Amino acid sequence: MNKPDVPWQETAALLPADDSGRRLTPTDANFVGLTAQQARWWKMREAPLGMTPEDYDQFKAGLYAALEEDGVSPDQVDIRLQGSAAYFFSGRHKHLWTEEDVANLPDEVATKERIDKSRALKGLMDWFGGSSDRPLRRPFDSHHKLGLDRDPSDYDVQISSDVMVQKCQKKWIFGDISGPFESQQFGFVNKRAFRKAFPALKRWARREGRRLGRPVAPALFRSSGPPDNSPQISSHFKSTDWVIERNN
């Protein structure tokens, strides 16, 4: 992934700010393992964070091939990338933990979640040196690098398609699948019904997760997309969304 890199002097201005106004710096990016070249690929939408353009082309080709294998044509879907791989930061409901957050984590919870509090505290010191000048939100991979999350940041693939939802309804009705068909708050379709209805897509997500070394998490919504729950957590359609289009 670390191809001959462009210098940060030419790229630092491309790094985004979170909703507190704190702009990321090359030091922040270096801590979470991102290079200036990756920041440029992200800004130009040549590849989301954690991928090269070649990785992303393979990701897209495999995604659309899996959908076609499952009987879904490209004109029947709207596919968008959500989460920190697309926006550099997790949502506003996920703040970057402070030393106080780590220290106050009960030991039994840390043990259950396999969190090494000493490692996390050292990581925060290495990153910020005790300074309060830091992002409010979690940058991509930051909690994984600190040892607070077991898995690295995932690829949150938002698929919207009435045709696919209808196929899932049949699986949900006749497949003895428990639970509501759609999430009342977020609008995504029952995940078990989704996986059963689209086995090739399920295999693609697992295969890409192994190849890229991070989870790939598709979720299905009606063609109108997730509901607009603003100002609460919401991934409804926006003009700034990262749309995953089929390779030419």
C-alpha cells in the first residue's frame, strides 16, 4: 500500500476538520497509519481510506459481480460508502476517547473487551503528548491503533434497492426469520434475511474483508435510502455522499 509517497507539505491542506473545527494534521494521520498519498487518493475519491485505487477497483468490480450473480442489475441499486473510510471521521455519536475515558473504564469491562488500558494511555500520550489540541471525533482506525477496538475501521456499504428489499421480504416471511423486518430507527432490512436472499453478496463481503484486512459490512435499505433522522444519527442521502459506481 505504501507506494512512492507525495510529501505532506503538498497534501496537509487536504486533511479534513471534524464538527468541532479541529483539522487533522500529518501527525494525526501518521499515528493511525495513513500516508500523504492515501490522503490524496481519498480527497480525489480514487480510493477510500485503507485502500489503494487498485484495491478499490477490485472492490467495486467484485461488488457489482456479486449483485449480478444474485440477480440484481446495476440500474436497480444505489450504493454508497458510509463511515470513517469515506469521511475520515466516525459519526458524531462516537467521540475520540480521552485519558479520562480510558482511566474510568471499569476493569471488568476492559477485560471482557480485551482492552489494555495501559497501552491505550501510552498511545494517547505518544499521539498528543498531553496536549488538549486533538480531534473531538474518532479518525479512521484511531481506536484500533489505541487498542480500544479489536477490529480496524470497517467498510460500511449502504445499498438501497426496492427490488432487493422485496426479495428479502420473501425470505423473511417464508424463512422463519425472527425479529422485525426493518429497523424502526435506522431503516435497514433484517440482516439475516438480507444474507439469505443474497448469498453471492455475503461471500463477496467475507472475501473482501479477508483481502483488505478489515470488516466489510453491507446493509440494505429501500430505494429512498435511510430515513432522515436529523439531528440524530442519520445516514440519509446527501449530496456529499461517496457513491460507489461500477467500473467503466
